[in-house]
Amino acid sequence: MAAKQLKVTLKKSVYGQLANIAQSVRGLGLRKRHQTVTVADTPENRGLIRTARHLLAVVEG
């Protein structure tokens, strides 16, 4: 059985954000606004998403 996946989209720019927020977005593999990546649903990735939740849109599946 495959692990659950999350589709994460960067909705707002990281410009002007704290360094740890920008690094969390980068850690998810996002570089540009409106870019979407698929990541595994792990506690580590959930933590990165929680840090930058005001910049991201997340869809399960």
C-alpha cells in the first residue's frame, strides 16, 4: 500500500518572511508562487507545512 500524499501549493511569496519560514517552504521543494509539489504525509512534512501554513494551500490525495 502506498503512503499517503499531500499536494502543497505556494500561494504567497516568501519575500519578507522569517528565515525559518522561507527554509520550511524550500524544504518542501517549493521555489515559485503557484508551484505545486506532491510530498509524503509524514510528521516531518506536516511540521514544515504548519510553519508556513499562511503561505500554502494543502490538498490530501
